[in-house]
Amino acid sequence: MKEGFLKGLGLLLVLCFSLATSGQEVERAEMKHAVSGVVTDMRGRKLPYVNVHVTGERVSTVTNEDGFFTIKTVNEAKVIVLTHVGYQTQHFEVPQGQNEGLIIRMKPNTVILKDVVVKSGDAKRIFYEAMDKIPENYADHPEMMKCFYRECVQKRNRYINIAEAVANLYKPSYHKVYDLGRVSIEKGRRLVSPKTSDTLGVKIMGGPNTPIFLDFVKNPDILMNPEDLSHYGFSLEDPVMTDNRLQFVVRIIPLYSAPWALYEGVFHIDQETLAFTRAELSLDMSDKEKATRSILVRKPAGVHFKPREMSITVSYTTKENVTRINYVRTLFRFNCDWKKRLFSTSFTAMSELVVTDWTDQDVHPIKGRDSFYQRDAFFDHVDYFDDPNFWDAYNIIEPTESLEDAIGKLRKKY
């Protein structure tokens, strides 16, 4: 029986009473150009998690929840390409001499349903055919990816932990199914609340390893195996457009009980290539005991853990006819209460990772001594670091206004 780490999709939390207070490199001088702006829809509403890259370069990032982005490049950016689910791909020409304060509007995409020819019962067939196409659609050679990783913990509405890192991700060929790859940390920092009342620490196990274990296309222990899929029903929803390409949307729902908590959600599959391009999954919370086993590693005695939500988003992008993992986001919501306390406390733990660059030239596996292991809590492996130029050479996910404010407050505490 497979439970715990694999059935929790590699997303585990550790609760503890005290908060600790303590590969291939990018040439810092190379990233000398930066472009920043806000992405909105045609009505001016800000769009989060939009993929942003510059033509002629492999660097990329995503917009934050406020629709804001900054992207750093070797050469001056002339055209920015933006892609988002349900919107037309936008090729935005950067005005000469204007590299900040850009406002980019994206137009919604209209899906012509008559172009989609499907029959009743086709959802499961499409899903299984996409699985068979994995060797064709994904890299058949090893690649090294540069990533930016962030994890945050909130106690009610207040941030108490923030940790960030630049990581190197070694991705073997997708033909090597059980070789999932390795991650090494290039640089990182953390900020923690100094309040003595914030005595419950929440740590996300796996940290920057999330793109290894949540790459469901590469990792057969995440749904892509007959044992797991036998518990689910399949249905087709209305198609969507991503990067001007039509996507099947296949929904899975639990049909039969399993010893572990199951998931509900949707997979996007490119209609032409049958490449998986996106997954949005939520853990079934109907059985709190099963959900807890999938999420929690350990907790202090006397603390009652009550899971409320666990959701996962994994997206892929296609460049040079190869589909690659691009963005991973996880979200936990839960309550903790203590004996002899009248009210419980709500917590939110979030992590996100974006692949900002990649290469397939002169790639070597990350050695064991440099690896970040799946049961390590990233928060324990970086020190508090306050340097205004800490991220100068790297592409990152810009912090939202609320997070930026929290970082400023935590810095002042030190």
C-alpha cells in the first residue's frame, strides 16, 4: 500500500514548537537588463500567474497575484511574450527607452466548439493516449533548470515565515521513468517572526523538490499508474485556449474509496500533440484522517490538526517542440487548536516555484552531497539574510504588495 509521502504528492507539513533563527551558477554580470510591468485583462483586472518570457532568450517568469512581473535578460528585451489560460498569446513590443511601468492587456480567447470533435466516453481515452505520448512530447535528454522557489506561512492573516531560494534542478530524460532528478540550492534566505506567541512552526517538507515529485508526467507514483487511475471517473469539460492552442479539459473525480485520500481536479491536454500542459488538483477532505495522513509528518503533543484545504497547480510550457515543467504552486489551509484553549488558530502555508531558465548543453547530474533531499525542510537549510542586492542576477517571482510589506516588517524586527 502506498501512502504518506507519495500519496500526499510530496507535500508534507511538519509542525514544531520552536522556529529556527538561523551546480551551475548564473553569471551575475550577465543579467544587466530588466523589464517590469503589470498584466491585466481588457477591463483592467490584474492577471496572476501569467507566463512571461522574452523572444530570443530562454529566461522566463510568472506574474504575481497582483499581476506584476520583472524579467531580467542578457540582451535588451524588444518583445515580451505572455501566455495564460483562456487568453490570446500576447507579443508585446517594448517601447524603446521604457523598461518599467509597462501595462500589458491580454485579450480573452474565444473557443469555437464546432472545431472540437469528441464523443461520449472519450475523456478516459484521451487521458490514456496522452500518457502514451509522454515519450514523444517531453525531453528525451537530460536538462538543467534554474528555478526560483518561495514558501510562506501565515498565522491568520499575518505572515510568520518567509523563505526563498534559487535552485538548480537536474531533470533526466523522460524516458527514464523512475529517475526523477535532483535539486541543489544555489542561494537562499529566510525571515521569521520574532514574536514569542508564534511558537507553532509550520514547515513544508520537500521544499524546492516540488517540481520533482509533483511532475506527474515524470513521476508515475502521482496518478499516472493503473492502481491510482482505477479509483477515478473521467469527464470532458469545455475546452480552453493556452498559447493559442486548443486544450482538452479532462476532469477526474473519485469513484471508489482507497486507503489514502484521493483528488479531484482537471488536466489540460493539448488537442494536437496530446501533451499534458496543466493540472489543477484538490485533495478530498471528506475523510479528515486520510487527509491528515497525506499532509502531516509530525506535530507536538497536545496540538490538534484539522486540515481544511490542499490544492496543487502544475503547469508546463512548450518551447522548441519540447514540453517542459514551468510552474508549481501548492496551498495548505488548516486549523490547529490546543488543549485548554477556547479557539483554534488558522494557518495557511503556500509554496511556489518557477523555472526561469534551462539548458541541455554540458548537463551533468547533481551529486548526492550537493542534493536537497525530499524529507528535508528547506526552512532549516538557509539562514536569515538581509541584502538589498540579494536577487540582483536572478529572475524571481516578484512578491505581492502584502508579502513585500511583511518582508519589510520582519526585516525591521532584526
